[in-house]
Amino acid sequence: MSNDRKNKFVSIGYGNVVNSDRVLAVLSVSGHAAQRRLKIAEEQGKLIDGTCGRKTRAIIVLDKDGCVLTTGLNAQTLTDRLNGENTDDE
């Protein structure tokens, strides 16, 4: 059986991964747009907590239904990982 579609999963910290093909945006949580998006996602039941109880430093907006993932990694580290750069920050 051939696999025409290969998903690339990227670590978002603390043992969690995300399919990089579904990422629309990575936002620093300190911005107003990110705070607003977090509030909307929580109200709509589309917020997924990937922080494992740690401080949220960035959010990831996914393409399907506007789901939002929170992560304890900073936005630059996530961007580097999505771009294929090797980072060991966790």
C-alpha cells in the first residue's frame, strides 16, 4: 500500500505534537490578537491545552474549525521547528 500523503509532526513541548500541515498561525500570547483568539476558542469549546500545567507562552491556530492549541514554548521556537530548524528548547 503506497502512502501518497506523509504527515509531518512537530513537537510543541511536553510530549505533545501537532501536524505541521494544519498550522495556520503561531502567535505570542502577549499580543492582543492572541488573547482575543484564546477567549473566543475557550467560549466555543475549541481550546486545547498543551501546556501540562505550565505557563502559556504561545498559541497555535489550526486550519480545521479554528481550534487553538496552547503551548509552553515561545513562538520563535515553534516557528523554527515548523521551518525544520533543529531546536532543543523545552
